[in-house]
Amino acid sequence: MPANVTFEFEKARMNYEQANSAEAKLAALLEMQRFAPSHKGAENLRRDISRKIAAVRREIDRRKKQEKKASRKSLSVPKEGVGQIAIVGLPNSGKSTLLKALTAVDVEIAPYEFTTTKPVVGMLDFHGAKIQLVEIPAIVKGSSDGKFNGLQLLAVVRNADAIVLAVKSGDEEKILKEELEKAGILLNVGKPKIKISIGSYKGISISGKQFLKCREKELIDYLKGVGIINASVVLNEPTDLGVVARALNESLSYKKAVTVNPFTDLEEGNIPAVKERIFELLGKVLVYTKKQGQDVDYSEPLALPKGTTVEEAAKHLHKDFAKMRYARLWGSSRYEGQRVPKDYKLQNFDVLEIYS
């Protein structure tokens, strides 16, 4: 390697070596290409970078084709209840133990590997709400490349609303996260708050430059390097080229996840806490309804997105409640049967009585 490489080139090279996904490798290689020395002595270096860029792009195309093929053969599980949670783990990680403890479903538990050969479904009861848990057959190193029907299994995970990682150690958790990331499933990170509109623009315009964590020219050169010549870019969060690469990758899936050790976290008295952690993944609140002069119905709560107002809940219940006069509420520390404003944001386990 030429001795007179720049700091930017060396940083990009380190990013390439540490990248865990093809998309991250491509972003780093494009940076290396941009900052590579231009003198004659660096011809081999530039040629090597170009070869690697081509190889990574072929890898990305190959994986997308595999994912499409896997989706056609997917072991799909129809969604039921207030949400679907995939239980993912390595062989003998306690997935079946966890599913049985939380749902009481009859599932085989054995000390040998690959006991579960197809997805197994159980329904978790959380204060009346039914959450669908799906135990995924064991994930292994290489699942993201298709080993042991890995692509079909990961397609089921991709379709779920959230994920439980069943692990016995940090090493197991690391392997799972690496396989999921290679398959384009990212855990506990938000979709980039970047809007890239491609159309009849002249050149590349950037709004929200205060969020840039790289030089403006680097971003423009990167976009041109991936074929975007005319576009409007709006940034709403701290942004480097890695974040831009994620924003452009439409195949990525963003999932909430929790880690559970079935052999320690299910000790006596801990199951309710595990259930609560799982419910929190769905980003919802449970609201119970009460008819005038009757007792509260705790059997079928409404599962509503966090931030839902009293008025929105009323409309969800019945179209006739769209013109509600007022509502009373129980359950929150501030309200015990008092009237609440229509824009009050409902909390978990609130009891609502609507007057129309």
C-alpha cells in the first residue's frame, strides 16, 4: 500500500475492515476510492478497490435474488393477536423452554440440536391481550447465506413485529446479531431520518446541513458513486455516509428486540417481568372499556399505539363515537372516574368510559 495515503483513506480502510454487512463494506470502499492517491504508483491500489467494489455489488445483488427466492418459499406464519414476536436462537438455546413457559403450548424439549424443525406458534396472555409468539428453528453461522434453510427462516423473522433473542451467553447473542444483520435485519436502531427524493432536480441539493458528520462534497460524491445524480436530500438527524447507505437500502428491516436467557430469566416469579418486556416491544398500550352502569371488561383490551388519544380510541371503538361528548377515565394516578379531555394520551391499563 502506498505510504502517502491520507487520513481519510486510512479511516475508510478501517471502516471497511470492521464492516459487518455488504452495504457497509460498499460505503467504505467508495470512500477509499474517493480518497485513494491519484499518482501512477497507486494504480494497483485503485484497481484493487474497483475490483472489491464490483465484488461487493455482485454480493448484494446475489443476496437480493436469494431473498426474493426465499420469500416465494417462505415458511410464512399468518399473524394473530395484538402482535407477532419471533423467538430466535442458536441450537439448544432454550427457545422451546421459553415458548412453553410463556404460552403453555405443548412443544418438544430435548437436549439434542435442531429439535424444532418448523416454526411453532403459541399465544402469550398479557393482561387479556393475546401476543403471538413464533419459535423459529435454530439459526446458525451461515444461516444468512442459506445454510439449513436459513433464508426461509429469516424471512419469517423479517415478517414479525419484533424479536426475542433466546441466548445463554454473550457469544451466542453476537452470532445471532451478526446473522440477522447480514440478512438485513437491524435490531433496536431506527430507520434513518433522511429523505432522498430523486427526480427532475438539477444536481444534488442538501437541506439540514447542520446534521452532516462528513464534508458536503463527500456526501455528494458518494451519492454520485451509487448512481444518484439529481436529487433533493433532507437530513433530520446526525448523518455520516454509513447512515446514508442504510437510508438508501430499501431491503433493510428495522426491529425492536430484547434478549432473554431462558435458563436464568424464567426462575420462579420472573415470568411476569419477561412478559412485560415482550409486550413493550410492540409500542402499544392496553386500554379497557367500560359501559355506563356496568363492570369493566378485562377480557379483551384495546391494544393501541402509544400516544393514542381518547378521541382516537373512541373512533376506533365505533364510528358512532366519532362525535363523543366526553369520556371518564380510571387507572391513571391523576384520574379516578373524572372527565378527561379528548386529547388526553391514554396510558397502559387505563379504563375508559365514553359518553356519546
